[in-house]
Amino acid sequence: MHINNQVRKKLGITALEYIVCDFIGKHLSHGLPSGKYKVFEEIGVNSSQASSSVKRLAARGLIQVGDKTTATKEWYTAHIPETRINPSPKTKSKVKELCSEAIEYYNERTGSNARASKVNVDLVSEILKKDSSVVADHFKMVIDFKIEEWQNDEMAKYIRPTTLFGGKFLLYLEQAKEHFRNKKKK
């Protein structure tokens, strides 16, 4: 997950708090149900760390805690100076096409019925912002690698698009490349 250190410093929060607030703001658009911190394990943050971060962020006014925990206007306005270029319709359709291809492959491999939902398209778009050289075969490689690595493990429950295409995708991709390179050598 990309941390905008300029915004983080401006808000006076830790990297962990930034990650938690960013996840709430970007991926939990309908809010986080009260006390449901297990969802943060998808991004490598345990429930205890998430709970503490949520309390500190609420005290700073960056998130609002209630029936649902949501990011506040202050969180979003802190990012306004950050120039965002809206992708053209052509770029958006390419991202959706790439996401659809990755999801179709994921469904073939897992027997699932996932869709190229807005959340999944947004995840793919974030990956492409970080590394524009990512192609469909990279998604397939990560899917194959994580299925092989996690299928008979307690991690099997995390073989889903939001985990595979989340903030650790580029790390998973590097792991997959290394894994398959070593496999070819044998």
C-alpha cells in the first residue's frame, strides 16, 4: 500500500494510522461495522493494531466511529493538494478489461463467481498507478502462486480478489516470479 508521507506528516499520524485510515476511506465505502477489525488482516494489520489506530484516528477527527466507522471530510481534504489525473474513458475501459480478464481467470481456477466489481476495478487501477507494466499474465501468475501456496493452509480463506489484488499485489507478484523461476530450474 502506498503511503503519502506528505499527507501523513501534515496530519501528524503514524504510517500504520495512515494505512488504516486509507483502507477505511478507499475500500470500505459503506463504512466499517463497529468493532469488525478482522478485515484489516487483509492488509497485514492485526485486529489489536487496527483497534488502537481507529481510536487514535477518531481522537484526531480523521474518522468517525459509530454504527459504521467512516473516514471524515478532514481525511479526504488532506489529499486535495495531491494532483489526481482522472483517467480517460479509454483508460478506464482498459482497466475494466484487464480486471475482467483477471477475475475470469480467478473464477476458472477457484470455481468462484466473482465479478469485475467497482472495488476490484479500483484495486486493479491502483496497481496500474504504481506499476503501469502490469499485464493480465501477472494477475494470473499471482493467482496461480497464491492458490499453490495457500490452498491447503489456513490462508485459503484469503484466496479472493480483494486480497490478491490489494495493497500487497506487487509483493505477491515478485514472490510469484521468484517461485516460478526456481520451479523452472528444478
